[in-house]
Amino acid sequence: MSLRVERRTVVVTGANAGLGFWTTLRLVESGDRVVMACRSDERADAAAAAIRRRVPTAQLEFVRLDTADLGSVAEAAAQLNAMERIDVLIENAGIVHTPSTRRETVDGLELVAATNFFGHFALAAALLPALKRTPGSRIVTLGSQTVLWPWPRLDDPQSERFYNGLLAYARSKIMLQSFGFELDRRLAASGVLVRSLVAHPGYSISGRTPRVPAVNEPRRVKRFRDNLQAPFSQGKHRGALPIVCAASDSSPPVGHAFYGPKWMLKGDATRCTPASLTTNRTVAAAIWAEAERATGVPFSPEMHAMGRTPP
């Protein structure tokens, strides 16, 4: 597996904290220009300052993006499409600590599904023009080992009949991971020369992550508890490795290009075999249709291949 080394423009959603911060840091360390697509100017500034303390030459920009707000997604996409090129779009932003009760966004969508999946679906659709005009471009979506949990209840994608925070998170990751693989199939079938790859960070937790002021400052009790899980966990600085690998692998495999830790929950980055549920085309078609319905965004790589943008 060889890695690209030339300078690229990479958009990272949720770049100000967690996996997004460490992914951004590793990318600028290798010379990439990173556009930090985040909800908060203040938190993005703090993260950028922390990165520049480590990499003074870091090329960082900021675009305001809230994936739970489709209006924000459209505004961010308009700014990003004005850029000369986008080599990589990393769809990382998301809710990990889910609310105890079901909540809706300004668009009337269930919050976890909207933040983790629907917003990224709409963003990928909107940014396909910029990705198309950039040779060798790719989209990296973030999966999770929670896709292996039983009873995902995909017939209730927005928790309208039953809400459980952990289940809502796992379902959102199933939808996002499935979308990533289905998008790659549809792009290839339509002749659009953009790849869609998926990465998962294993079990990466903040208490095992290096302290970064204003970015990651877990308390002693949190560190103690998280370090009890050391045999099967790792820090988010390590969890970022498969994401960077997916973004930088110069020869990703044809088909289900999936990256994760060597030992499933921790370890160096490697190519992995995805859960069969997330590569099922019937499931993927239903998820795609629900995403179009929920967002009101028609996403047709075939129309892009003909030089037309869907209405």
C-alpha cells in the first residue's frame, strides 16, 4: 500500500476536536492544505492554534459547517465549490455522546441521523463538481465497529417509533458506511473518476489521547477509567491513522476500500473487510432513497457524468 506525498487540498468536517483534529494534524504534517469545516469559529481557531504550535508552516483555512443544518451545508458547499480543487473530502463530523431523548434539527430530522449521515450525504452531493474537476479525488466517510451490533432497526432510520441513543448512533454509522460503499459503486458505474472510501477508527477514546489545551483536556477520573480499557482501546491520535491512510493510499483497491486498525479495535492502519450489512446493495438502495427523501437532495452521479447537476 503506497501513500501519496504531493500537496493536496483536503476538507475535514469536524476538524476542531477528536479524530478530526488528529486527522488534520497528520495531514498538515505531510504538507497538505486543510480546510477545517466546523460549527464553531472559536473552537476551530483554538484547534488551528494548537496545530500551528506543532507545525508552524501548516496551511489551514476555515469554513463554517453544521451538518445538522441543511442550510449550513448548502452555504458551506457554495464556498467550497468556489475553490480551485478539492482532492479529499473527509466526512468526520458527528455526535458520539448522543442525547438521552429524541431530538430534531431545524429541518425536522432526527438529530443523530442528521448530524452523522444526512448532512454528509447532502455535502457529498453538493461537492461532487469540485471533486470531479480534481484528478484523483476521493471522499472518505467514517464507519464504526458499532455496525456489527445486532438489530439495527433500519426500518426506522430516524427513530420515529423508538429512540435509544446508542442504537441511533450505530444506525447512523451503518447508513454512513453503507452510503460510502454504494457511492463508490455508483461513481464507478457512471464513469465519474472520483473514489469513495470508508475508514473506521477502532475503539478510540479521549482518555487515552494526548492532552491538547482547548482541544482535548480529559479529567483525571476520565483518564483513569479509559486507561482501564487499554487492552482493547487506543487514543484518537491513533484512531486517525486509518482515516489518513484512506485519504492518502495512492492505489486503493477496486470495490470495497475499507481501512481500520490492524487488530479491529486498535493498532496500525490496514485494509480491512467491511461488515456484510454495509455492502448489501438492497440495503444501500433503501438508505440512499431515505437520504434523498429526508434531505430533499437528489444525488445522481449519472447526471454528473453527463455534465449536468441534479436539480
